[in-house]
Amino acid sequence: MTKVHGRHIIILDFGSQYTQLIARRIREQKVYAEIVPYFHPFDEIKQANPGGIILSGGPSSLYEKNAPMIGREIFNLGVPVLGICYGLYVAVNAFNGKIKGADSREYGPAEINILKRGFSQSPLFKGLKKKERVWMSHGDKVISLPDGFSVTASSENAEIAAVSNDDMRIYGVQFHPEVHHTVNGIRVLRNFIFDICRLTPNWSMENFIDSSVESIRKTVGDGTVLLGLSGGVDSTVTAALLQQAIGSRLYCVFVNNGVLRKDEAKQVIERFKKHMKLNLIYSDSSKRFLSKLKGVEDPELKRRVIGSEFVKVFMAEAKKIGRFDFLAQGTLYPDVIESVSTKGPSETIKSHHNRVPEILKLIKSGRVIEPLKELFKDEVRELGKSLGLPDELIYRHPFPGPGLAIRILGEVTPQRVKILQQADDIVVSEVRQAGLYRSLWQIFAVFLPVRSVGVMGDKRTYENVIAIRGVTSVDAMTADWAYLPEELLRRISNRIINEVKGINRVVYDISSKPPSTIEWE
């Protein structure tokens, strides 16, 4: 577990869709928060010396067979504990309180009444009004409290909507303070972090840089590091951090797979070789990749083909330089979290790790360095800014590893790649020009191999379709389609139809995630 950021909050994950959001909200308060599965070894939690513990919500009912549980030892650590929704039930159950299924499931906005005990409210609710709007998501409820616990809030559907045991500093809430629908949820979390746990806001990118550089230098020593560079935010920030730590002993391999954005290869070489002075090895393997993709229509097969070829090209280029001591990857915290199931040790590690054993043949120590593995995406961008990277780079929209191959429905051909590159460049440049790029999570074009009739220059045409996908999101777990001004959409459509040969129709995707995904394939 992490021990370089001072006293922090440990979040025991019981499988809630909001667990990552709890960590993000706490880190926004400049306090480090770490997520571990509920079954994480108790001795390691104790050794980490947390300043507080949060028990997350979860999809289970406490009375289901094999429902996730923890022992009472967590509550005997002598640090404050906050249980959220399912975490509330876990805390109450640990002290022999009673929980049962509610008569009706409560999901969505609700109002709680904050109760006084004597002349004061619970310290968890300091500064809040008597009635507060919150977000509920539960099917069980507490019906009987253990000795030493008191009710601190109620709702129409839950007489016991919040509890506390001030002597043991154990608190529980039925609602979710981490979601923005809970109007004063951040205040509740701040009360727990600062007033109850008495933590200091010392989590900053400057501290992270200092501790990471020290850790990298200690780990690498006089060795060398190999990094696969894509030009995206994650790999770029990884490169900048490693370069600050070990300088010219970092070597980067950039592979042009033929399905990059317009002028991507040229821009990456310009940025990293000329301006950042990186040891950059460039491989133009576009013809090789496009040849392998010929006739391939299934999206998963496209991914496998590109992944397999990348490993071969990457290894061939790296061998030309020599043997390395370490391999670096731009793994982020959500990748690490998702690699561990809350139902037990995960059997399936995320696909970006699956290539490591092959590439590790080039690495003397067989070790991997993942300097961003503690960070969320927005924190990576903040880190990039602290490292002096330009806004144009660190606020770049996410781009899939298989590139434009999964934005071309059906077979990937050189002609379709060129069409999509041109159309996508028009979309992004117009959105930038309108000043809306930073307000969107992603905006891009998709090539649809659907031909429709049109009229251009008094002649009938029979050409393909470009779909535009624009979404707003916080972390890509959910996303809403972005409302763009009519005049902007009109300008984008006119430019694509007039400037991109082979396209005579433009459509806009107005589906959200879920049920749709952000990418089309």
C-alpha cells in the first residue's frame, strides 16, 4: 500500500459504482485517498497507518449468500470510520445491530432530517441545515441500532438514515455524499476528513512529483528505462516525469500504426524529439499494420491484430538499441482498481498488462515501472501542467489504442483512413475554434460504410456517411451526448461534405452511455 503521502484515507471497496468517486472527492480536498478491496489484508491496512477509513456502498444485500463482510478489527484500529450505504450496514452489523429489506427501494433524490442529540448535531453534519437534499440508492435499511450508537438523521423511507458512535468515532450514512446530487455532500466529507479525522491537506502534484522522482531514481539506479510512446496524455506525462528523474537514460519507441490522427506522427516527432529532447525511436509501420487489417471487420479482431503487431514492431525496434533494465507504462489508478475484483482476486488483468511478458524478454530485471498508477485522469492532467507541458497536449481528448481502426466501421482501408483523418481534423479544429474543446470529454468523427444518395453540383452522388460523436463526462464511466450550437454543426457538416471526397452526408450521435458506449466499436 502507498506510504509516501502522509496520513491518508483508506476506502474499503464493496463494489459500489461510486467508489472511485469517493476517492476523487477526497483528493479534491488535497488529502490522499487509496482504494483497496474489502478483503484486503488487515495487517497491511494497520501498517499503512491511515488517518481514517471509509466503507463504500455496494450492490449486495447484507443477507445475500456470500455477502461481502469485514471483521470487527477494522473498528478497533482507533481511527474514525465512515460507512456509506452498504458500508453503513456493515458497520451496524459488526456490532450486532439489525438490518432488513426496505418495503420499497429508495433510488434517487430524497430529503433527510438532521436530528439533534441534546443541543448539538453530529459532527459529521456540522454546518448543514435541518433538512438536506441527498441521493439515495438502497434496498435495505437499519431497523435496530447497537448499544452506543444513536440516530443522527432520518428520511421518509428510512427512520435511521444516519448513525454515529462518537466514543468509537464510527459514523454511517444511508445516502451517498460523494455524488453531486447530494447538495452538501462535499461538506459532509470535509467534516469527516478535517474535523473528525483531523487530517492535513498535503496531497499536491508538487509533493507527488518530488516523491515520484525520488522513488524512480531509487528503483532505477544507474539503469535504463524503455517506454512505448503513443503521443497521448498518459504516455506523454509518463515520459516527462521519467525524463525529470533519469534524463537521457529513458528511451521511447513511437510506432506509427497507420491509423493515427491527421499529421499525428509528424507532431509527435516534433514535440518529443525536438522540443523535449527525448531519446525517441520512430517506426513508420503504417503499411504493415494496414496490410494486416485488410479484410478484418470484427472490432475485437481489429484490436487483437493491432495489439499483436505492436508488440512485434516494438520489440524489433527496441532490440536495435540494446537490452533495458526496466519497462515503463502509463497505467492509471482506475486500471489498477479494475484489475482487482471486489468478489475475490481477479483472474483477468487488464489487457495492457497482457503484453508485458513478451516485451519483458528485452528487460534485464523483468520489472515494470508505472509512475502514474496512483492517479486519476484529471490528476494526470494536473501533473502534466505542473511538469510544464502545454495545455494543448495535457487537455487532449482520449484516443483509443487501436486508433481510427475502431472508428471505421467495417474493413479498414487506406482510403477510409484518409477520409476519416480529414473529417476528424475538421471536427476537432472547428470545435477548438468555437472555444468548446475543453468543455467536452471527447469529440470525434466515425466513418460509416453506409452509402446514401446525394446531389452535388447538379449531379447525383452515392457516397458514405460520417457520424460525429461528442460527449460530456467526468471519468468516462457514464457520458451524456453534448449539445453543440446549431451553427457549429452546420459549419462542420458543410466543410466535411465540401472538402472530404467520398462523403455526402453527416449525422450527429445523440445517444448516452449507458446504454451506448462512447466509441462505436
